Amino acid sequence: MNLGNRANPFAGDLSPQLRLPGNRTFPKRFALHYLAAMTPLLNFSLCLAAAAFVVSCAAPQGGSSSGRDVYGHRPGPKNFQTVIIDAGHGGKDSGAVSRSTGQKEKDLALDTAKRIAAALRGDFKVILMRSDDTFIDLDERVVRANRHGGAILISMHYNSGPSYLRGPETYYWRVDSHGLATRLQNAMAQASSGEYSSRGLVRRRIRLTRNPEIPCVLLEGGYLSNPVESALIAQPAYRQKLATKIASAIRTQAAQGDAGTGPLPRPINAPPSRPTDAAE
């Protein structure tokens, strides 16, 4: 704001009175003191207004995420209509193999993905990343997921590790995936029988949790390396129970957003994950 001559804006006018509308007058010496006192406050108010405008433009709008976003520093999805289900591995990539049952992760993941899709159809548009024993590169899966705004991505897997580990795990990275991941982990834990020693909910930067531009989580339905859990996963009835719980958690997220899932994690401006970052 330009106030002209800051020392005396009435310089050159010798009249002691400032004439106002209605033939009213006001002493110029009081007006000068008022302007001198108010100028710093006006400048400060303008700076605050400008800062508030910049912040409002940068902040996410609304109470949930919608569409694509590179970092996902926003609340979780709500009222979404599209669910992309990615069956892990496939084709030449078998994933984990159970020593006790001989079953392959790629087959179990595809079976579970189809069960989840069947449980969701009618309420959502469901997209299967693969519907048969096909290999799809991880980066290509990201590209395909990013074609759909207003969607979520669920990547279905089964785990492998030390034989004493058992139980489901859920991986997420983006802030807008935390609530969904929390619901899905709780749902799988309800389906899993007995005590489990897995890591539970894990924030981990990998290609299918960091690189998609939509809310995305990676599910590990249990450990094929644990003989007891592997035998459980081999049962179609158990995989159906798991799929039903997962589908229910997705419906709850669509209806309620992040409500009841706890505080959002802090944003992390990490670059996209690359194949050389860690084994996936």
C-alpha cells in the first residue's frame, strides 16, 4: 500500500483542518498521528492476508482425497467408486512357495484377488490388474493404476520369512493411505485365527506404496513359510473369509473416510521408489 509522503501526507496543504463529507472537519495533526500509528499494522495485515492466501492454495481441499496426487499428503479416500485389485507376482515370477503345501504365492494371490473382486462388484467398479497367470512389471502396474483418478489400489500378496512368523501385514507409505491401511490390517487380523507375530501395520516405501498417484496399500495375507499358517491359507474357505473381511473394510473406508482410524502420519517428501532401493 502506497501512502505517499510518509513524513507528512498533507505536506503543501496549509489548512489546519481536514474537510470531510457533510462539511465536517477533522484536525490534520490527529489524522497524521493516526496514519503514522496505523501504517505498520496495515502492512502487517497485508502480509498475513497474503500468507493465508498462499497456504489456502497449497492445502488439500475437502475432508478426503480425490483424484491423483504425487505425494498423497492429504486425508484418506472417501466416496470413491473404483477399486483396483493387483494380484502380486504372476507368470515367470512365482513369489513365495510354501514348503509344506507346495502352493505358490502368485496363485494364492490371484485367487484371493478374484474373491475380493466378486465381493465388491455391484457396489464399485472393480479392475483386476491381472486375471490370469501373467507377469506384469511393477513399474507397469504403477502406470496402469495411475490411469484411474478417484480410485484406490489394493495389491494382494502372501508373505515369507522365518518359520516362527505368522499373521497378516499391511504396507503403506502415503498419508492418504494410512486410514485405509489401518482398516485393512484390522480386517485381516480378525480373519486370522490364533496369535500372530507379524509386524502388523508397516510404513514402507516400495514401488506399489510410494509410486502410484492414488491411495495404495500392499497386503500380505499371511506367511507361507509358517507351516500352520500355510495350511490355513491353502483352504479356500479361509481365503474367502479373508477376502470378505477385506471387502468389508474397503466399503467402510468409502463410507466413512479416515474416521476412527487415528491421527494421520507426518508427510514425508521422499522420491519415487526404484528397483535398486530394496528387494520387493
